[in-house]
Amino acid sequence: MPTTPFADLDAPDSPPLVQISQLHLIDDRTRVRVRGKVVEWQLKRNKGGELWAALTLGSESTDVTCLFFPKVFQSVAENLPRTGIELEITAHLNRREHSIQLIADCPCSVV
């Protein structure tokens, strides 16, 4: 299946591609790329009424929540897949208590 890029993920300044199962080894606030299957998708509204999305990316052994806050969500909303599609996301890793979330900062691509 051909890749439909939203941005050039192979650019020289592109962060490393990390397996979802290895995210626990990465420092907080590090910019990474991950690839996984979209397992779940939820649209939400912030207090200002702006749309944003939370999606779960899964791999064979684990999954991770990726947040697309309003500014990023608006730039990719028409192109984001629903469930069952493999997606590659560039994001900042965010450690919260005993979990890890990814904060998408755009570029992403359907793989």
C-alpha cells in the first residue's frame, strides 16, 4: 500500500522511528516518530469549543494514546484515518504518572 504523506517524514531533521513497545525507554518531552494501527478514535471539544482528537495506536504487544490538540488537529483533520489504518506520527512523548502519551506535532502519514 503506498504511503500518503502529510509531511516529509524522511527529512534530515526528522526524529527517530521508535517502536511503541520501546517508548518507556525514551525521556519525557523527546520528539519521536511511531508507527501503529489506529485502534480507537475519539473526537473531543475543549472548553473553548475547539475540536481535538485522541487516538490509540496499537502494535503487536502494546498501545499508546496520541493526542491531536486543536491547532494540529485542524491541519490534519480531513486526512486522519479512522480505525484499522496504519499511521506514522511525529510527536512529543509526555509522561503522566504511570502512563505515556504522545502529543502530535504534525507531520503524520498513512502507511
